[in-house]
Amino acid sequence: MNVAAIFMFIDEARIYVKAGDGGNGCLAFRREKFVPHGGPSGGNGGRGGDVIFVASIHYNTLLHFRFNPEHKGERGRHGEGSNRTGHDGASTEVPVPVGTVVFDDSTGELVHDFATAGDRFTIARGGRGGRGNACFATSTHQAPTEHEPGHPGEERRLRLELKLLADVGLVGFPNAGKSTLIARISAARPKIADYPFTTLQPNLGVVQAGDGRSYVVADIPGLIEGAHLGHGLGIHFLRHVERTRLLVHLVDMSETAGRDPVEDFEVIMRELASFSPAMAAKPMLLVAAKMDVAQDAERVEALAQLAAARGLEFFRLSSVTGLGVEALKYRMGEICLTPREAEPDAAPTSTPEAPAAD
Ligand SMILES: Nc1nc2c(ncn2[C@@H]2O[C@H](COP(=O)(O)OP(=O)(O)OP(=O)(O)O)[C@@H](O)[C@H]2O)c(=O)[nH]1
Ligand SMILES: [Mg+2]
């Protein structure tokens, strides 16, 4: 599969990093009772902290850099008298999603490609501490007054690039409300209209999970019966969601659609299966869409029962009133932001409270 040709959506961030400056060297002499000629005793400055990028499986996009475009290492402390060296500044670790490629923004030069989880790279080096005057003492130069200022930490402007892979795929009949949902939960602004086949090309949207992390949702064209035979827009664009963690299946509940939700569900499942058995077996959330205009409670109930029978989580949604949007968004995030190579100790530290699903 030619991944590059499929996922052309590139996330980008421009950021500034500055490693900590080194602390200044100190100018001091020992002054003690009964020691007439105390020697030089100015300590060296501490080293400035580095800025280190670490490839993390807890991040799927570069969105967190948009809110936080500057990262700095701590400065080293100055040296002190009595030959005390200043403390080194703390380094700053910045998580980047696996797959992030970092370029120097002024030269365009490739700095590092974070290909594997846990990959660490020092992006900006902290400055060395300046030497205190004690360092300059020699047998012929016993009372040196030389001492150095700390060396500045490296600073750079960087451009980060990440090819986005969709974490969630929205599937369903044309007009089911897929584009409306992605517009509601992300900054994507796809065309929305009250007729089938409005979406001709997939749209990707970055959704904020609320804890600074985010995931990617793909809105793809609608499927119809016989799509695998080329009806409608066909099923070839399902390849855009082939590598997602999760499918969110929207079923139109509006009366005007005049459709049978259970039948709609089965049709889409058959089309997914004809694309590939793996596609039909993907984890799926079943969504009763357009609940604000669903008048027949029985039809909703029939779909809810189908979901229960198939062991699928069921959501009642209205992208117009906002009903169920947060609950769905939260659940999608919970599934997508669980690292694929989930190990107990790889769990993220912040897990927000789950809102009650309605
Ligand atoms: N009342 C109501 N209308 C909705 C809701 N969601 C979407 N719609 C309307 O349904 C129509 C189709 O919405 P789209 O988001 O374009 O549907 P789609 O699934 O992307 O359709 P295709 O791109 O053709 O596959 C539009 O007129 C929307 O305004 C909803 O929750 N409630
Ligand atoms: Mg659409």
C-alpha cells in the first residue's frame, strides 16, 4: 500500500526552542581568620538545561504545539564562593508524536526524524557554565580575577512535520451527517449539504481530547448498496480508513430520510465486509444520528437493540443540538489515545473523568 499517496494531509507546527544559558563563573577569594593570603575560590557556573524531544505514542498530532510554541531549558545557576559550582539547569523534555520530522526552519535542514517510540534527540544544547576565578590560578598567577560569563544555550526555530494518519473513520450512507459531525468536533470545514454524495474527497479533522492530546478523524464519502460493484462513489476510498483504530458508523434517524435504520446498518456492514473482512471486524461505535428530528422512538430502539445484540456501544447524537457529541468525542479519544502497544506502565498519567454516556 502506498501510504504517502493516501495520507496527504500533513500537520505542521513552527516552534522556537531555547536551551538554558550556562551560569556565570564566580570571582571570589577565601577570607578566613589566620589565613593571610586566601586563594581564589570562585566556583564555576552550572550548565544550562537542554531541550530534548522524545517520540511518544501518547500523541497523535502536533496540535499541542500550537498552544505552546516555545520550549526552554532552565538556565544554569551561577558559581559561588568557596569553590561552589552552580547547579546545572534542568533539561526540558518535549513529547512529539512518533513520525514527526523536525527541520531547522531557517536553513530547511533535516534535524531529526522521530521514527520509533521512545526515540530521544537533543534539539538544543544547554550552554556551558563559565569558569570561576579559582580555575585560572597557576603557580605564577595566584590571585586571578578572571572569571567567565556562562555560555548561551542554543536557540533555534524549527518546523515540525507529521503525516497524519486517521485514528477514526466515519462511515455511513450519504447524507447521514458525517461531515456535519466532523465540522462540529474539529476545525475541518467540509462541504455540508442536504443531498447525497456531498463529500467527494476524504476530509481529516484534528479533535482535541481535552487533556492537551488529540486524535484524527476522517470523514469519507457515503457508501450505498452495491458500492463494492462501483455504485455511487464505490468503496475504494475505504482505504483511507483502513488503518484507523475505530470506525464510527452513523445511521440517519430522521423521518424524512424514510429509511429503515436496521436495514441501513446491515447494508453498510456488507459493503465494509466486501472491502475486507478486517474492515468489517474493526472496533465500531454505532451512532443514531440526527436525533433532533427522529420522531419514531421504536426505530431508535430497534437500532439500540441491534447494537446490544452485536456488542456495539450505542450513541444517540444530534450534531445540531449537540446531544451526545461530547460523550462520543470522549469515547473516541479514549479508544484512540490508548497506545497501540498498550502496556500497563505505558498508560497516560492524565485520564479525565468519563462523562456519562447518554
Ligand atoms: N436535523 C439535523 N440535521 C443534520 C444533522 N447532521 C447533519 N444534518 C443535515 O443532514 C444533511 C447532510 O449532512 P452531511 O454532514 O453533509 O452528511 P454526510 O454524511 O457528510 O453526506 P455525504 O457527504 O453526502 O456522504 C445536511 O443538510 C445537514 O445539515 C443533525 O444532527 N440534525
Ligand atoms: Mg459529507
